[in-house]
Amino acid sequence: MHWKDLKARLLAVGKVQMAGEPAERYIARSAAGPGAGGSGAVFFAIGNYRVKLAVSPESSIQVVHHGSGTADLFFEGRSLSGHLLEPGFHCPDQAYITVTGSCIFSCRYCSVPRIGGKRKTIEEIRGMVESVRDRIHAISITSGVLNSIEEEEAYVLEVIKHLTAYNLPIGVSIYPTAGTPDRLKDIGVAEVKFNLEAATSHIFSRMCPGLDYGLIWQVLDRSVKVFGKNRVFSNVIIGLGETDAELETCIKKLTALEVIPVLRPLNPVAGLAGMRRPSAKRLMKIFAIHTRALAESGLDPRLAMTMCTNCTGCDLVPVRDV
Ligand code: SF4
């Protein structure tokens, strides 16, 4: 079985039960996004391929840790030898840091507003980067919204000014305003990710009350002009009730703008806890559409230096997952 087929099946389950030696140092604990606040997740890797799975005692997938990261994965009667990756805050190889762990908005798929985490100080963030400096190649920054979108961006800009001295590529994913791409570029950010989240405006307005779908498209368009091709990304969730045709239209519209879509299988938590993860068959169908659309626009996910397209843990990434 090709890795991409196996990864689609693993992502369709999304969870893994851990056994064997203690694996605490390999458990990633997220403070942002749909997986935030859960019981953690592990990155299982075979060679350069990796998948991130939430830790859960109820999963049909089991990883047995033999110590020092060596592990076997048992799934559908197969046994695969690999290793666990040590996360550098949230994901391996990057310091991916959530600046503010709470949010005034209530996107239905996201746990952050329920966690009510605090805002990190600049000193805390610098300390976090220092603590993993010897094993990261990038810094990625995301954030909830503590007071207002404008105030959050101003704080994130201050944070970034203190991180450029590390001479690492910096990726930023925050909720934007019209001028955000230019301001981030001006202070030395390398890549940006502004998330559409939903394939249609209709679904977006149900999922993210109070946020502006049209503005995100406008900001993505501007971002490509400012950051260039292969430097702008946008998450779109698979499984919010959209059809395959709607998803295909959204993917093609993004790639026509030279934005690389990040197609994220729904993790049914928070207000969507009753929904189902997309099937492996659907993930593979969308993967084929995604792969074609990127190729037609000459976009190459291998060039990503930061954030999710570089990490590849949570999604099928064309050209990287083969
Ligand atoms: S793919 Fe993105 S959200 Fe998933 S672990 Fe990697 S950086 Fe985090």
C-alpha cells in the first residue's frame, strides 16, 4: 500500500491508543485549533513521512512504543515499524506557538474559546523558542483573539519583532484585517496562512459567526502579491457539510490566486462533536483534485518553510505524501 493510501485511512480514524514504554516526551499538546485542549497527540513517522494522531484509549489503531521513540503501529491487521517524533511545541522541527490561547469568537469547530487560555508574554515566547532552538528550522505563530482583531495583530507584530533575531523563517497565521499582509511582510515574516476554513460562504457564516469570508479572500489575494507564489496558504476543512463539487471549486479558486490550500479533515470537537470525520475514500478523492489543481497552477508544497504544509502531520499534502 502506498503511504498516501495508508495516511488517508489513518486520518479517517484520527486517533491512536498508546501502549508499551512511557511516551510523554513524544506527546504534543495543542493550544490552538480544533485539537486544542485534548489529551494530546503523537506524530508517527516512517522515513520522511509522518501522521499526527490524537491519543485516545478507544482507537482501533495502536502504537506500541519500544523506547527512545522506536515504535510499531498496528492497524487493520498490519504492523508497521517507525518512530515517534518529538514535538517542538505543537509540531516537530518548528517552534509553533500560540500567542493567545483564548478567543472572543466562537467558530463551531474550534475548542480554543472553551479552554480560555491566557496570552503569553514576549519573554515567555522567547524562552519557548530558546528551549527548542537546537532542533527547529522555523518559527510559526498563531493566535486566538483576546480583545479585538486589531489589538491581537498589534501584539503579534510586537512578538515577531523580538523573534526575527533568530534568523529562522517565520510563518504567521492569524485572523487578518485588510492591511495585515503588508504589515507582516514589512517586519520580515516569510510566509502567511489565512484560513478560509469553509468551502463556501454559506457554510462559513454558519461556522464562524461574526467573521468575514469575503475579507479573507481579499487578504489572500493581496498576500500573494506581497509574499509571492508558494508563500501563502489557507486551511479549508473537509467535512463541514460541503459537497465535493463545492470543495473542488474552492480549491481551484485558491490555486488560481496562487494560494496553496491546506485541506484539513474535520476533527469533530467543540460545537461539532456529533459530526463524523471524512472517510478515507473521500480524502483520496479530494487529494487527487488538490494534486491536479496545484500542478496546473505550478504550485509546489515542497517549498513551504513553515506551518502546516511544511509539517504535513494533519493532512494529505500533494507531492509530499506519495
Ligand atoms: S499540520 Fe499544522 S496543525 Fe497539524 S501538527 Fe503540523 S503544524 Fe500543527
